[in-house]
Amino acid sequence: MSETVLSVKNLRTHFFTRAGVLKAVDGVSFDLAKGEIMGLVGESGSGKTVTGFSLLGLVDAPGRIVEGSIKLNGTELTTLSDVALRSRRGREISMIFQDPIATLNPMLTIGQQMKLAIDAHERLGNRAAEIRAAELLTQVGIPSAAARLRAYPHEFSGGMRQRVAIAIALLHRPSVIVADEPTTALDVSIQAQILFQMRDLARETGTAMIWISHDLAVVSSLASKLAVMYAGRIVEQGQTATLLRDPRHPYTAGLIASLPATAKPGAPLTQIRGTTPSLLSLPPGCAFAPRCDRATDRCSTEPNMTVQDSRGWRCFYPVSQRDEVSA
């Protein structure tokens, strides 16, 4: 049994606005083992990014964690002071953001920025820090790494900048990395290279990863297990191969059916009807019910998570392979 490095239980992050309470994360639970990659997927507005920010204590007012537990290597993060949490952020848990050009300082060289990240948690001489930075750049696929440390962000392509961001996240060999759609803006070939490298890095370093994405096709090629979010809740989770082959929640089945690869040539793509609801005015019970063809009056009450064979789903009328055959 692999060692659990991150355990999240009943996490709730709410935003207290003038219009009301927005429940961006509403009872999320999962465990992450050493070296494991979990995909966190769902449409925009489902709560994926806020979940990631919550893990690192990066939720700004008017949002805050109102309930739940986040244990990193056995330490409860939700009760730590800002100073204590900051000492772990970057060292034990790191984040790769979606847009590297917004996270890299255009006025500093890549080497200077990596040296600052090292200095935040340990003191190394300039030479030792430069060697470590060059090693990490080489590890993420940047050639002539020592020379590129003297370059500025604008001298790198989008894919190379994202590799730099990944290298910075790996500087202290953290236990967990949260990657928030880091390949969305990249072309397909560069995206594939980075996904391949991230999978190898997780295997080599033992770093666990949470890969946040709206693209089920991308994350399914990387993650060993998936958690599907809708309206602030995980509605289904399980091993990637099992979940893709035999989804149980209608929302998961709809996401899979909408992938271009599943459509017959010349046939229109399948769509999930309707749009995601406002988190300020969720319907009673199952939030997906207004868009679900299987919904009944029973769905006006919230279904609990059904757990079976290391997978779970939150639905009164789960999809099965028999349904798909008869459809």
C-alpha cells in the first residue's frame, strides 16, 4: 500500500459576497499517495481551481475555508498560522499556474528567479544554487540549461516558460504539486511532451500531483485516477481506466460522450444540455438534475457518495454499461 501524502476530508471553501454565500468547494474529500497523479476535471466554474488554491492556503477574501481537513504528511494545514503555512508552501507543496508569463517576473533572469525560490526555504551559495537550478531545467527538457539561466522570460517560448515554472515547482522536491491547467495554452505537440515529462518526474521523484483540467482527454493520458467535479462537489471518482470505460454518474458519462474521439465521422458531437448553474443559486438536491435526462423528483434531495470497489459516485440513478448498450 503506497504511503498517503495528502488527505483531504470534507473540505468546504465559501465566498461571502453581497449577493450571498458562494459555495465554491462543498464537501470535497480524496487521498493522494506518494508518486500518484490524480486528475481533477470538470467544466469551468465547477470548483477545481478553488480546491487547488485551498490546499495551498491561497484563497483570498471574501473566500475562506469554513470546514474540513487538509493533512499533508500528517500535518493539519487548516490550523497552521500564515507564517507556518508559508514555510511549507513551495517546500512541501507547490503549484504550477496556468499562465507562466503572469507568474514569472519579466525584470529578472530565470536564474535570479530560481535563486529567490531556493532562498525562500534554504540557504545555498550562488554556485550551489546555480547548479541545482541548471539540473532542474535539464530535467524538464530545457537544453543548454546553464546558459539559459541568464535569459529573461520573454526570450523563451510558451512551452519553455511552462517548463521553467515546472522546474521552480520541483526545486525543493515537494511531496505534492498542484498543476492548474498548465498546458491549456500550448500546442498539441508541446503539450504531449510536457505530459510525458510530468509522468516521468512523478515516477522518478515520488512527487504526487493533482492535475486540474477541463480537458478529460488530456488528463486521462496522465493521471492514474480521476475525480470529476460539478458545482463544488466531487460527483465521481475512481481509477482512470475504470471510470472512462464504465462511468456511473450521468455528468461523467456526458463529458466522455462529448469527446471528439468518441464521435462517429460526420456525426455531430454529443453535448450536455443546458449550462452550469450559478453557485449562488443552486437547485435543491443534486445540482446536475436540471441537465440530467435521468432525474426524477427523488433528485430534489442530495444523494450521498456510493462507494464500491475503490470507486465512488454521487447519484440515485447511476449509468451502467447495460444502459449504454440498450441506448
